[in-house]
Amino acid sequence: MKSTMMQYPLTLVHVLERAGRYFRNSGIVSRMPDRSLHRCTYQDFYRRSRQLASALTKAGMRKGDRVATLMWNHYAHLEAYFGIPVAGGVVHTLNLRLYPEDIAYIANDAEDRFLIVDDILLPLLQQFSDRVPFEKIFVVPLTGKPVPAPYRDYEKLLAAESGEFTYPELDENDPAAMCYTSGTTGRPPGVVYSHRSIVLHSMATLVGDSFGINSADVLLPVVPMFHVLSWGLPHAAVMVGSKFVMPGPLLDAESLVELCESERVTFATGVPTVWLAVLQLLERCPNKRDLVPGMRIGIGGSAAPESMIRAFDQFGVRVIHAWGMTETSPIATVSTLKPHLRTLPEDERYAIRARSGYALPWVDMRVMDDTGKQVADDGAAMGEVQVRGPFVTGRYHNKEIDPLKFTSDGWLRTGDVATIDSEGYIKICDRTKDLIKSGGEWISSVDLENAIMAHPAVAEASVIAVPHPKWSERPMAFVVLKPGTALSGNEIETFIAPKFAKWWLPDEYVFVDAIPRTSTGKFLKRALREMAASARESTTPK
């Protein structure tokens, strides 16, 4: 017996056409470099995306060709997200926060033919353009200034097109976009997303027990569109017609809160360091802000401290914890409370919300120990998170399947160490390389960081392993204090000691003005390890 269902491809063509048909009056707002707001509608977005598709096709783009973007979050980047793949191309977002030589390596590895770049980023482009043979470069004139030769003006490119465009025949498994991982060890590998994987990932993030996005929402992606497709938020927004607000290059706390207030944002996404700054701003002026009651914040990239979740609740803002990686498109788990868990005591509810959640639809997940066996679902046993599913990569671009990254039975080895409880909620304890092994026992740097950041005088904290002659490794904590506060290592230890066995507590507390960050806003522990030797000379004793 065979199914009677139609063979209908899951492609971004349908998503774009649906937006143009049903959500033409929904708004798109972009913060420009001069702080002004650019406004357009989905009808404009639909027309301009098709114009871009037509223009790129006439410029010589063939099916499967890579078109790089070097852009902030704004209307033209959203057009590229759709205009390139519906014409058969592959949108490749370049991380503008990387070193120029790394950008050049990535662009060459991807074999990017064309580039779309913001005019304010031309100085960055000029630092590596001689090493990348882009055939054509189109410049988005965000400042309104003339586009210098030999580049082509993006707006003039679109203006020359009528908007009439016939889509090429696309298979749902055709490539649509690609991103490169952060590459914390060695050269970063590329991940290529298909039309099908993007559509399924969007649907999974839209469901009520995930982010629960709908057409009444106003979305603000603080996570850059050059990083893992902005966690899939642009595709999800267009799928359901949500008003879409983009912050451009202005990502300071004041600018973000101002945008949330003026545009009545109901859902925003970003890494914890972004929201720590926002939280500190709210705490400084609790009665002067006007956020939408019940506003939701999706936090991922690294663990959100329970103290942050509690603090945002005091401002009527609900934190939704998520986990994923470039290889998982990226959202793979979301932490929302199941109905029967909502009646638990408050402390237990917060403990669950601080976990990374349970798997989205279509994501299979397991936690495996060093012997290759699944760990007990008791919330205590630790192991590596492994995943598989239709929006999980099965290999890297231009590389053979690596047995260190993929199991023999087809699961992705994430390198994240976690526990899993009987309800399926995982709690990320650390990256494999960041776990601290002291006297043969594991210590979670994430748990220590979250406990330290719960202190009202602490703005940020990051914990690393340092060599020890007897115990192999011991934890060292780097701490940033809030302005106008004072704290000693002894006071921090007294604060966190009730939560841990004594041997878990850091041997040293180093007070610093700032903690180095990666290009995506996470704490850069590699730099902290390099600082550790000199920092120990100025350590505050316990």
C-alpha cells in the first residue's frame, strides 16, 4: 500500500509566497547606523526578495552557487535570506566579528562567488578582499552615501528589476544556506542547511511548547543574522508573518531596551551576556522602563544563570532557556514547563527552567558515558549529549565524516557534557574541554559560574581549570563586579559554599574589569587560560 499524499517539496519558495499572500501588511523595522528607523512591510520584502532573486540570476548565479553576506541585522539581510535560496543559490553568512584572515579562509573554503556587504563594513572587507576572488560585490548603502567603484549599488541592482521572476525547480534537499562553526580548536568547519531542514527547524521552533511564536508577536533577534542564521528566527517570523524588528549594529543595552519599548517587542533572542547587560540596566532604573508585560526572551549559546531567570521575572519578562549549536540549525532543546510540573514548589520550577530543556520535535537525543552506554536519567549522571534528526548535520562541508564528531551509528557528538532527568530535561554541565577534573572527579564550571553570578554584587563570572601538582586540575574563577560594589574572594566563597562540596570551590578568585568574549558573545575561556599564569600573581586570596 502507498500513501495518497502529494509529493510537495518543503522549500523556502512556499514560505516567501505565503508571506507575500497573507502577511503583506506586517511590519519590518531596521535600526540604521545613525539610529534612525527604516520601516517597510512584508509586501515590500516579498517584492524586493524576488527582485534580488532575478538580479542575481541575471548576474550569472547558478544553482548551488554561494552568495556571501557581510551584514548586520536589517531589511536587506532578510531579503538575502530568501532572495538567494529561492533562486537556487546558497546564502553564506560571514561572521564580521572574526579576524580578517579567518573570514578570508571561510569565504575561500565555501567558494563564495558573490558578496553582499554593508557600506559601513567596507573597511573590514578591504582588509581581506585581496585574498578572496569574489566575482561581484554588491554594497548596501545604509548611510545613503554613493557606493564607490568598482562595487555595485544594491539598491540600484534591485531597482532595475520589475519583480517578475520564475522560480527554478527546487528539490527540498537542495542547499539553501551555510554557516561555519566558531572553530575554537583549529579551522572552523562549514555546515550546509537544506530547504527542508530550515522549514522543519522553523516549524519546530514555532510550536507552543517551544518558542510559541505566532503572527501577533513582535520579534527582535539580538543574535546576529551572521551567526547560525540568527537561530532560525528570520525564517520562523516570515513563516507566520510576525512583525520583525532588527537592531542593526547598535547592540548596547540602552539601544536594545529602547527598541523593545518603542516597537512593543514580545519575543527577543540572544546570548546571556547581552541580557546580563540589559538586566543591569533595568535594575538601575526599575520604574522608568516600559517593556511589554509578559515579554519573552530566548536565551542560548551558553547557560543562563538561574539568578538571571529569577531577576527577569521581577520585571515581567519570561526567560526561555534553549540549547543547540551550528550543527543543529541551531535550536535542539527548549526549556518550557510541562503542565504537571507547574505546580511544583517555586525553587524546583526555577531549577527546571534553568536547565536546557527537552528535545524539539524531530530531534532524537541521548546522553552517553565514556564506555558508550546511555547514562541513567536521574539528573545526576553526566555524559556527552548526542543528537540526530532532519535538521542536524550528518557531516561537514568539504570534509570526510570524522569519527570523533559522528558515531558509527549516525549520531552527532556535540562535545557538550550534560545530565538528563526522568522528564527528558537536559542540564548542560560543560563543554568537554571545559570540565575540571580534580582528584579524578569532575567539577562543572557552569554550575560554579551560575552560583557566583547569583551574588548581587557580581556582574559576570567565568571559571576555568588550572594545573595543580596534586589534584591535576583546580578551578579558578574570574569575576567582574557591578559598578560601585566591593567584594572579596572570601565573601564569594561564603556565598556559594552551601551549594557545593568543599572540594568543588575555586582555589582562586581573580577580579577583572571584563571577561574576553568570542565572536558570538560567549566567554572566551581560551583567553582566560592564557591570562591565568599572570593573573595568579594578583589573585585575591580567599
